Amino acid sequence: MRSPLKLRYYKQFELKPRSKDHGQARPISFKQRCQQTRQSWRRSRSSPRLRPQVGEGDAIFGTVTNQEVAELIFNSTSQEVDRRGITLPEIRGIGTYKAEIKLHAEVTAEVDIQVVPM
């Protein structure tokens, strides 16, 4: 036989029957929104273009930072991205590079970034 304290504990966590939502839309979780964002980025054919100053031999001055990529994505898609979740290869010249963006702990998107001369 269970003690009264344990019974009270078990009653707190009893499974209650779910109410039927009768056609009402359920709110979308953050993870699902991130997955939808990733899918929309995959479907779009245009990739964001970064236009840094270019020197001799198509080498850019300085490097491309995560903050620049976050601003570029926000300007092109109106989707805010945390700069700390962006992983970039070393960008030193003109070309197309893949940026890996962590939207959620379980959702990662890849975005092609074009570096073109001004």
C-alpha cells in the first residue's frame, strides 16, 4: 500500500485526457519554425551576395565575419540569425562559400554565400 505522501505525488503527475481541439490550429513550436525556415532557404535559388573591397588577385581586404553574414541574411530574408550560431570557412577571396547556420539545437541549415567584387 502506498503512503499518503506518495499518493499525493502520483496524483500530481497523473496523465489527464487530452482535450480535443476541434479544428483549432495548434501553435507551432520553435523547432518546427526553424525547420520551416531551413526548408524555405533550401527552396530559394538565390543566395545572399557579399560585396567586400577586392585587391589584386581577387583577394578581399580582411576577412568576412559572422556578424556580416548575419546582417546579410537578415537583409535578404528578414530572418534574424544569431551570429554565434554561424560557422564559416575561411573566406579570403571571391567565390561561393557554404555557411552552416545553427537555427535550433537540432536544426542546422546550410546557406551558399557569394562573395563578389564591388
